[in-house]
Amino acid sequence: MNNKDRKIFWDTLCSLQGIDINHEAEILRKTIKMPKYLYRFRPVTINSLESLRTNTMFFSTADHYDDPFDSFTHIDWDLVAKQIQAEYHDTVKLEKIATSIQTTFNLPEDTVKAMVAAIKSMTSDQWIDFSTTVLKEARAEIQKRQLSICFTEQCNNEVLWLKYASEHKGFALEYQVTDEFLLYNDNGIKHNYFLYPIYYSNSKYNASDYAKKIAFQLLALSLNPVLQTYILSNIPTLNWHYERIGLIKHKCHEHDKEWRILHPFIMTSQDIKRQRPQMNRRPNSVIIGIRTGSSEKNLIISLAKEAGIPRIYQLSIDRNGKFVKSLIYSENKI
């Protein structure tokens, strides 16, 4: 997809209301021009070689990406401060919330009054400082929850070979994008992974509302069970914000032509630590880098054959200074 196509995709994504998810997902899919092949660049490490041998791709969280601004939640701090001040001074609304908690959980009136008093014991400036701290924690948590597998539609991208394949000393994996590639089975029920293009822009996506949602979740976990249940049950869903945060990057990266598979379920950082999600897909081919050493090359070839990968290529530079792939192994070769 060119930059114009990616802009159409992004504008459509930002227009979705999150009401009818299946219908909106279909609208979004119609804006995506799927590439025939996608590529992943890999260094020669124990983990990457084991993933090659087992045809495994692990979902990574944004806090471990090389770009610290990846999935970095933009918050409109001035707007948040105004909202907090307005909420703080709206005594009627505060009392309505307190009454709702009392009615929902059949609490004594004194308990509710104590809640209101505790809130009012802090000044609005103190609430702003407290909220700022929680929102910063929420921003970090969002990056830790942003699970994706990254690809590019270009196998001859010099910058990506330098950054992600150990300065041409690693290898690249080629995947054919088919319906089967994006299909997964969850307890006998078939679902699809969603493959999206990255949109590149100098503008930032304002994710203040989503950051507040995550902040409320984090805050609820530190409260007593009654308040925790009330807060969690009243947090808005805010569909499509997760996708918007993970699918926009600064325009300086636009030559990467990146695509991402986002994990279909939003997991907490603690759940991800316990078990990182993965996909098992056999690549269409392996491409060995220009500067990959002979021992590393032989190891890659051996593991690729063990994994049942049908083709292996060696990358080189032709006399005109362009990348060229040479087939060095094919399972169909006699």
C-alpha cells in the first residue's frame, strides 16, 4: 500500500464508532490492499534460530521495540487538567456517584459520606498531580499491553537489513499472505488474525480517553473490592483505540512499509509475562544476508531444512549495485 492508501485506511479507522464491531471491521478491511508477501528480518541469535527451527513467531510488546515512541500514548494534559477540575467542583455529580455506589452495593450512608469526604480532603491541584502520575503509569501499561508481530512488504530494504538483521549478517523470512496464514483455531472455533498497515504521520493520535480508561483500571486494582467492582463495571469499552495507538508511527519511518498483526485479545502486562502469545507459521522461504558468515549460513540452512521451509535464497549485490536473490536450495530440486 502506498502512503495515499494508508491514509485512507487510517481515516476510516479513526471514523469507526465502536458500536457494531463486525460491520465496522468489514468496512475497515475493504480499505486494506493486502500484499502478496511479507518479510521479517532476523539476527542470528539463539532465540531467532529456535524460532526458525520451530516456525514460531512471538508477539512482542511495544515497550521492547527499538523505537521508544512506538505505541506511545499521546495525552492532552491541558484538557485532562480542565476535566479533573470540572469533576472536582461538580459536587452534585460526585454525590450522585456516591449514591449510585451506595444503592448498588447496599452500603451504609456513613460509608458513602466518608468516600466523598476523602475525595474533598484533597485540593484540585493535588488531584491533578495524582491523576498525572496515574496517567503516566497507564501510558507505560498501554505499551506493555500492545502486542503485535511486525512485518514489511519489502525484502530489499537496506535500512531494515541494517537495523533488524545485524547489519546484513542475519536472515529474512518470507511469508505468503493467504486466508490460511491469518486463520487460527481457538478451542475449535475458527477466527482470523487482523493484519494492518502502519500509517505514517507527523501528527499524533490523541488517546487521552483511552489512557484515562486504563488509568481507572489500574486505580481500581488498588481499591477495596466494592469500589473496584463499581469502577470496572462503569469504564467505557472504547473500541478501536487499541488499534489506533498501535498503528500510527512518525513519518520518518514511512520507508519501512510496515505491517502488523495485532493480537486479537487485549491482555494485561501481568498475563503477558506469564505466557507470551505466539503464532506458528512456516515461511515461504529464507533469505540469507550478504554478510552472513559461513558457519551462521550453514546453521540457518540446516535449521530451515529441519523446519520444512521449501526454499532458501542467498542475497548478493549485482554489478549495478542492486540486491539480487539467488536460489541455493529448493525441496523440489532434483
